[in-house]
Amino acid sequence: MSDDITGTTAAEIADSVRALRDRGALPPGTVLPPVRELAATLGINRNTAVAAYRQLAQAGLVVSRGRAGTVVAGHESVAQEGYAADTVLRDVATGNPDPRLIPDPTRALTTVAGRPVLYGEPVIDEALDAWARDWIAADLEADFRITVTSGAVDAVERLLAQALMRDDAVALEDPCFLASIHTVRLGGYRAIPVAVDDEGMTVAGLRAALDAGVRAVICTPRAQNPTGASLTARRAAELRAVLADHPYVLIIEDDHFSLLSQRPYESLIGPGHRRFALVRSVSKFLGPDMCLAIAATDPETANRLAMRLSPGTTWVSHLLQRLALAQLTDPQVAADVADAAAHYAARNEAFSARLRAHGIDAPASDGLSLWIPLPLPARVVTERLMRRGWLARTGDEFALGDRTEPSRHLRLTVHDLSDDDAETLVADLVAALR
């Protein structure tokens, strides 16, 4: 392959690899020659070959995999949350909230009409901005500014784009939220896995990621998806101590379960940290179709985000902002959200208790789903559950690190099952484990 690549400058070599890729001579997954070998073949300085590969990586055409070499990038599919299409199986892999527990917006809709918002006006509704400041100020000691985005994933994508370049390293929890994996891959960033245990992101994992040069850390402080883990006060303090030596690494906290969580909010963001964002969407309690999130960021990050949220192009509809505020300030909606939070916690605990009665150690963690440890590879178990009419999701889809060992976890969404259906699923799972 080294003989097929031509050029004497970094730009010429990058163009040659690109042309070979476009013609199909270098299909996705092809491992490019090592830098030393390519430099020797072309008779160039090793640094020139390094620069060529860096250009290709920044353009998203190749991916560096460390000792595994530099690989031609493809369009790798990533699993998505939500209901599976075209299945007759009972789907317990969705990660969805219960639609019966999402507040009816009909009454709130009658209050949001007002004068039209025109080009050049502020992109954030003044009343929503004031409410959000009060909400965030109770949990965030640092000076912050409010930005409104089209959901948490939109916020994370914009936050990474304003701070990073292609091939920059980003620390992600492992196992990881599917949307975060997708966002980092599409952005051309390198995901550095950080292990998660019962107390959240691990100290050793974060320290190793920082040593590897990550420029951003994405963390879920509560109800981590898929494990359900929440940061403890002790672990959060330890992580803040590690991050104190890296004040300009961007911390993104995705507090997606905020108003539904049964756990207190603990943060990685120390009082002296210079780049941060606390993101809270409304999708879990007001519904995914609301597509609105509040991002509290440091002033510099807020200014950069403002450049990416200009009126008439990417602002969030003021009608949507008013609708969200009308519900968030409605006492009846607040009571409904509190009831939903209690329901999710109770249903997850009841299902976990059923599993424990059969010898399956499944703690009732926070969130919409349960993370079930298995004595067998998860794919074997899901295949057996399919024969019994269930569609489950394995932990393999959430894995970032070493994938040579199959996952031994299932993520199950069971809060909407009746007691009879829950009993049936537990019995079928126990049978699948035999």
C-alpha cells in the first residue's frame, strides 16, 4: 500500500490518500502504513508523514487507534434510543419515559401566544432566562450565563464544536450514553473511555484521560445512562480535586434526569474551574418532543455559544420557550413530575426486588432503566429472550473500551410494565440464564 500513496509534502500525501479512498482503493477499515514505513517509502521526513496523517484525521477521513494504527474512516452506525422499528416483540430496550406520565400541555398552550418575535431580538425568552437562573443558582456556585438549545444533545454538540477541533480527545463515561457516542464520532473527535462504577465516573479513569490530553469531559452526575449510577459527594470531591490542575478542560455535565432524580446533585465543576457547562433538558419529564435544554456555562463559553445561536438560523422558538416555562412554573405540572419521579423509582425497585428473589443482584439505580448484571454474555441472553417474545438491549452497544470481551449486562426499561408482565419477564429472564 505504501507504493500506492504518493507525494513529497503533507498536503500532497493527504490528497493522494483521499483520492485512493474516493476511488475505493482504500475502503473503510483499511489500516494505513505506519508513519516510519511511509516516510521510508516516499523518501521524506517522518514529521511530514505525521503531518499528512494529522490533516487526514482533522478532515475525518482517517481515525487514529493508537497501537492498532491509522485506519480509513467509514460511516459506522450507532445504536439509537427509542422504540425498535418493525418488531412484533415486546420492546423493553427503549429508554423512553412513560407517555402517560408526561404532563398534558393543552392548558399551557393557551398562555404562550403573544406578540411575534422578530430578527435581531434576544434569542432567550426573558422570563425563561430568569427562571433558569434561579433553578441553576441553587446548584452551581460559579458565575454562569444561560443559553437555550434544542435539547441536551444539541447543547453538547455545540459545546464541543466551539471548543475543539477534529481529532481532539474527549473523555466519555464507559459504558456510555448512545447519543454521546454518536455526537463524538460525527464530530471527528477521539473518545477516551473513563470507567464508571456505583459512585459514577472513576478517579483513576479521569486521571488517565487527562494524562492522555483530553480537552473536554462529558459526565452524567445523576442517573447515568445506561448504568443508573449517580455521583456521590465523596466521589465528586475527588474528581474536582483531579480537575483542579486542569482548569481549562471543558467540563460538560448532562443532568438529564434533574427533576425526576431521587439523588442529590453533585458536581465536577469546582468554584475556580474556567470552562464548564451544566446542561438540563426537559425531555424526560415534559417529553422528548419539547426539544429544549438549558445550558449554564462560564461567560467565555456563553459568548462562543452565542455566536452559534444567531436569530433566524439556529435559535430555539420563543413559542417553545414560553410553553416550557408555562409548564415549569405550573404547580399542577410540578406535582405531576414529582409523581412521575416516585413512579419510576418504585417500579424499578419492585422489578429489582423480583430479580433479587431469584438470585440476580440488580440494584435499583436512578433513571428510566435498569442495568442488569448477568453470568452469561448478554447477546446469548437476548437471543433467548427473543424466543420468548422480548426485545432487550445488551451492554455491548454502550461500550467504548475493549470490545474483545462481550458485555455481561442488559439495560432494561421496565417501569411501564404491569405487575403480571414484570413477573413474566423475570421468569423468562431466569429461564434464559439457565
